[in-house]
Amino acid sequence: MTFRASQSWKIYGLISDNQIESLEAITEAVEGSKEKLTTIYLENNPCAKSSDYVAVLRKIFPNVEQIDSNLFS
């Protein structure tokens, strides 16, 4: 799992095109970064096919501004 700080010091995760099966695995992997993560790319993972995928990620990451290509204000 790759987490990087952009020039504006926002944290984002680039974990698309892996074989991540469940969002529970994401929760455990980012335990210390939940509040800092603002952008996450999980597209092309099995977990991204879940009907509540975006809603669950928005609960896990309270400050998320972008999930894949979806921007939130």
C-alpha cells in the first residue's frame, strides 16, 4: 500500500489494481492515517465492486475529498 504526501501536504493512497478483497483490510492497514487521508484510489480492486463502496470509505476516512475519480466538497 502506498501513501504519499502531495505538495499541499494532503495524504493520498494509491492502491488501485491490487487484489484487495475487503474494505476491512483497508481499515486495519491505515489505522493511524484515517483522519489525514484525503484521496484514495482503490479502483480495479474486488472491494470496489461493492454497492456501498463509496459510502463505507467515506465513513472510514472522515476527511476524504476524493475516492477514485469522484470528488466531494
